[in-house]
Amino acid sequence: MTARRGRHPGALRVALNMNNAALVQRSGDGYGGPAIALAERIGAATGARLTFIEHPSARSVVEAAGDGWDIAFLAIDPSRADRIAFSRPWHVIDATLLVRGDQPSGTCDAFLNSRHTILSAQGAAYHAQLERLVDRERLLVASSPSEARARFQRGEGDALAGIREPLALIDCPGSRILPDRFARIEQAVALPKGAAADMALMNRVVETFLRDQAGAGPGPE
């Protein structure tokens, strides 16, 4: 792959969004999840040793683009295209709502069409979707998913937006996750803009990864 400042020869720095439990989870002394499996494929294809770098949110990963990592796993977002190049999609995750028990809405669509407020995280791909779906005065914007979660647990907002898997881990008695989704978010391998020449290789690895998954039976979309 293209050499970049801050990268050690033979190493590939992989940014992990630890808030996205649909893609990566801690596993003993290491990591597990579909993003790790794909990263290992990329490491094998490039002959590089993988170095994993934890980030608390997608926004943190995006802010580090350029010199902070060599590859990442992010939602395809046109607003990031000035800094980041994206592969073809390799995974799809659901964005949904965690609502308080006193809320009558049974679906995301019904809640979005109500007058209730929604806590969301600035910089998250699902936040950009929400800005197109509801009036902005109904959005309570936090600087990160962890801040949004803490504010919701303190009683702020009628619902919390997020990815289904991380929402399921939140301890908030009486709340429930709505069964449907308000957005379907495509995930891709991300490269800093200056490394776009390596994208053909990324797409070949993704294509092989998806083909092998399909052959193995049900797995990530």
C-alpha cells in the first residue's frame, strides 16, 4: 500500500470505532467481529502486520483521517468525501431508536412523525439521516455517542438514536428498542484520500470476503 507519514514499514494501522458493536467487539485480550475478519483479509493481501487503534466514535475516526490511520471501517457518507475514499459496501447496519417506556410509538416511522425529542450524536452517519427526517428543533445534539447515552440515562430526551447493537447494551430501565429502523447504513473500507490508489485492492478483498461469506451461509449483509 501507499506509504504515508506516521506509518511504520510493514505495518497497517487499522482504526476501530469501538462504539460500533455491530462491527467490532473486545474479545479477551484482542478483538472480534466482522471488521476484524475483514482487516485480517486485508493484512494477508498486503503482507502487512496489523496494528489496531481504538477510537470512541466514528467522528473520532474521521477526525484522525490523513495521518492517524491507514484503513478504517466507516459508513459511506458523502460529507466525508473530501478526506476519505470508500470501497464498495461490505456490510449494512440498522439505525433505530431507544425510547422511554412511556412513549406510545411502536415504530420508528411513528416516532419520527410525533413531536417527541431525539438525542443524537454529532458526526454519526445516522445523525445526518435524522437531520433529513425530522425538524432540527426536535434533535438534541451531543458531541459523541457516549455523551448522548449519558444524557439519555440522566433523563434527557424522549428517544436515543443509534446503531441497534450498541443500543442493546445500554442500561436504562423501562426503555425499549423499536423493532424497525429509520436508516439502513452501508459500511465500507475507508482510506485517507491520499491513498485512493489502493482502492482497487480494497475492492478486490471486499469482493472475495463477501463471496466467501455467501458460500458459508447466513452472515453480515
